[in-house]
Amino acid sequence: MALRQQHVSTHATEAERRDVDSEKAPPVSAAAFRQAMSRLPTAVNLVTTDGPGGRAGFTASAVCSVTDDPPTLLVCINRRASAYAVFADNALLCVNVLGAEHEAVSNAFGGKTPMAERFARAEWTTRATGAPVLVDALAHF
């Protein structure tokens, strides 16, 4: 299923813009949306945490730079995700930037694999914060 695209010229009259905006686009299924978004090129990251709430991690592409002074990243996690409560309880995380050689571990962290098995698929170290750091990550924050 293709996603419908609407283009509005910046030179359109107000009436023309209202006509385009008033068109009802058919609803897009969650599966079609996921499939289309999977084609969007982006870095793949493992976001990990460890602490009083437990050890958890997930694969994320929803990570972006906010500012370099102070160094700040934006990381998004769905509140309905199984790992959300652990991240909220621990209040710390590590963003591990992955390369092509990390496909298997990325897939494990992106699925329904139990947490212990996810972490067993790679070598980890811990930084001062206590967050798990992938030993051979391209970078980590």
C-alpha cells in the first residue's frame, strides 16, 4: 500500500490551500506506515540502561542531536514499550551507535527477545553512570 502524498505550492491561493487541506486522505494502516518508515535512512542505535529498575535495552532510530553545548541528545521511547518502566525507574541511559556488523544484536534488541538474551549476544562494559556500553559500538553517548 502506497502512502498518499500531498504537495501544496507556497504560491497557492488561500482557497487552493483550503481545497487541498479539506481533501480526506484514506487512513494509513500501522503496517503500511512501518513499512514506509523502514525505508527512511537513519542511524541505528541500541539504547541501554541498568540500575534499580533492572537492565534493559531497545533498538532505536528515534535518536537525534539537539545541541552540542551542552551535548544533548533526544531519545524517544513509547510509553507502552515493555522497557519504558525500567528506563523511567533508572533515569539514565546510554546510546550505542551501531554499524553494519551489529545487525544480529540490533535485531535481538528490536524484537521480542527476552532482555537477558539480548545482552548475551554482545560484549558489554559499564561506564561511570552504570549504563551498559557495547564494547565495539561505533560511538556511545
